[in-house]
Amino acid sequence: MTERISPPRDGVPNGRRDGFWDALDQVQRDALRQVARRRHYPAKKPLCYQGEESDHIVIIEEGWAKVTSSTEDGHDVVLAVRGPGDLVCESAVLGSRQRSATVTALNPIRALVVPAARFTGFLDAHATVWRLVSGTFVRRLDDADQRLQAHVSAKGDQRLAQLLAGLAELSARHAPPEPDGSIEIAPPLSQEELGSCMDASRETVARALNSLRALGLVRTGWRRIIVEDLPGLREYAQGRPES
């Protein structure tokens, strides 16, 4: 039996529903499966490596991954988080260049792997998907711009609030909020990884979490963060805490 990725769920203010797989129709999905092979990646296994030659793209069916880039001094920076339905390892393939980032499984991943030539052939046969891929590039550039703007203009607590709000909306695409409206962050990110995402130290993240907990915006456990009040968290991120 052919497996399919569950569609995104509604119910989150400003929630984004832009996963690559979710935007394909059934004919396009079937055609892509025909040129793909299914692969499982254990936690901490790279899906692709920074600097390698391009030879495949990956569509995540289940699980979460982080996108990292290594600096000249060997420090890894977390650039983004990808989850079910997302297309990864694609920019280098389509640009015919070495990969600019490493994509690593945060937990066990089930994925479709498509060789580069077969993926470009699929795109040539389904012209509307080229526009979808282009739109994905544009959104990711916008995300990078927003991250830079937050780094320049917001303090640590606000940057973490913005990051957690975005991760909560991403998480709610794949699992509904609890009856009380709380949302558990699905990607299993450590405090160090959260700090890398927001260009801050682990200590800054710990202090910011304490502040957000005290305000009743989040609660935490071992490698767990639950957003209690998403609208309030967004207001705080924008420097306008709810009264």
C-alpha cells in the first residue's frame, strides 16, 4: 500500500501551510514516488553534507531535521528546521553547485530520496512544480531576512519568543493544539541548538526560558517546550507584552 504524508492541520493563528509535499496534487505525488526510493535515517544521521557534490534531493515524510552550516573556525550554526512534507538538499542540485549546508536528522526520519537527474526530469514534466520550488526558495530567503532583522533589533528574550512562536506554528501543522490551546514544540531541539538558531549562547536561552515561564507563556520539561499562549508569545516577541 502506498503511504502518504498527512495534510497540514488548521487552528493556529498565522499558521503557515507551505510544505512542498502538501502542495502537490495526487498525480504529481505518484509521479515523484515512481522516481524515488524510500530511505530511513536514524537520529543524528546526515541526509546530505556541506561541501559535497550534488546528487540527490530528499523529501521528508516523517521526522525532523536541522540545517546547519560550518563556519571557518569549525562552529556549526543552525540555519533552519525542516519537518514532514519539506523538500531538503535541493538548492545545490538545482544550482549545480556544492552543497552549502548539512542537513541532519534530529530524530528518526522516513524520507523519499530522488536522484538529481530524475528530479529535474520530474520538474520538466510538471512545469507548475517549478513555480512551487521557486516559491520555496523565496520563502526561505524571507525567513533568513527575518532572522537577521531579529538579531539586529530584538533582545534575547524577544528573539527566543519569536523562534518558539514560529516552531509552535510549524509543529501545529502536523499535530493539533491541546484543548487548552497549548502546543508542544515537535522538533527535539536542545537549548544549545535553540541558541544557535537565534544566534545566542545556551546561557542566554536558559535565561530567556526562565523569563517566558515566569510570564506563563511557555512551560518546559526534559527536551520539551510547550507554548501555553501563542498570541501572547507573539506579542512579547514584537515588544508588546499583553497586559
